[in-house]
Amino acid sequence: MPAISTATLLGVADRAAFEFGLINTAFATINDVGGGLNYTRVTGTNDSDVELPLVSPYTSVDNGWSKTNNIKLGTPLSLIITAMESHFKRVGQTPSTWDGYLSLNDKRVSDFFNQVHKAIKGKFMLADNVFSEADDLIASANISAGPAINFVDGINYGNGTSTNLADGTNFAASQLRVKIVGGDIGAADLDIDVIGLDESGGGKTVSVVIPALTAQDAFIDVGGPSDRFRDVTSIIYTPASDEGTDGDAIEIRNKKERTIAL
């Protein structure tokens, strides 16, 4: 029996991830303090006949909107995880886990799916199998008189250790993109080398040409989909190339692997 196709599996995972996103937003709204939690409202009455019988149950209500518990016990999403694991066992995959399948096929799921997996299985997935859903600032730089590149480090996705978990700090290496900030690029091209660490933690350099007059908030890809970085450690001028204009400013941000959808 062949294993499920990667296209089908990722479609299932992305739908579950999108559903988690909706639930996540709902619970963030429900747990907002707003005009006051239930127990604070009854406590504020300063009436013992109101407070004594109501504070305890109302506190339970206020603390009872657990996203994790509701995903695990109040939705059918657990079947997305467990039924697929049964499929992995039937086809003889070892290990018979989502992580096992993704590692074997060099594929990644959304961090939102990782959150579903955590709620159901009680553990995060491997970082190398999970892409970040955030708009992450990996590095930034600006051009000053000289000319010189002033580099500022941002976040990274870990050190490349294969056992790292996607715990909110570690994620799979990502293709990156340059965002133009602080105004349009000046009248000269800006040619840079983005230097950092690849998915295995080894060194990686990709050259990027930022054309003159590129508009603020425009994005330019750093390489192609296979050029994935775990960290950016430096930005330098591409040797013997255009050096931009004093005041040019850029950010290096992750390019989300794909957009999840129902």
C-alpha cells in the first residue's frame, strides 16, 4: 500500500491549520478582559451575599476557556492527527508519525498545525518540519556615508540541531525577502550579499540586486525557494557592484512557505 501523496497530506494539514487559526482568534477574543471578567464584576459589588456564592464558579468560568482543552476535547481535530498516524502504520512507515512522514518527504507544515499537534499529542513537532506563521524580522540594514552598511541582527530559527522542537523559537529554515523601509531606494542600485546559516547550520550566501528607485514597502526575494536560511549573520556589499545611496534602508524578513486555506 503506498503512502498518501504529499499534496493530499499537506492539503489536510493546511485545512486543519486554518481551522486552528479561526479557533485561535475566537479564544483570544473570548479571553479578552473587556469591561471586566465575571469574578471581578461580582467582587466589585462588595456584597457578601453576591460574592461568596459566585466568586468561585465565576472564576472557573473565566479560567475555563482553555484553547488547548477545547481543541482536544471539544473539536474533532484529534482525528486529523490520529487517523493519519494509523495510515502511516498501515503503509509501514517508520516512525509512524507526522514528523516521520514530513522528514522522509522534505515537507513542512504551518505552525498552526504544529499547535494542533501539541494540543492533541502533548508535544511540539520537530522544528525542521514546521514553518513560522509570523512575519519575522530576521535582520535589517541601512546605508550611511562612506558608503557603509550598518547591520542589525534580528531573530533566528535555531542552530540547525535536528532534535529542536517548534516551540515558538525554533522553526524550519525559510526563504527570505528584502523589504524596502524608510523611503524609496535612491538613484543607484544597491547590490548586497545576504550571509547566514542554511537549514543544516552551515554557511550560506545569496546575492540580491535592489534596483534604484525601488518603492518603499516593496519586497524582493532572496534567491529561490531552495535558498532557505535559518539565520542571517551579516549583510555586505556584493564585491565590485553598486553600493546604493546614503539613507537606503532594508529589512530581511521570512517568506512564508505557503498560505494555508480551507
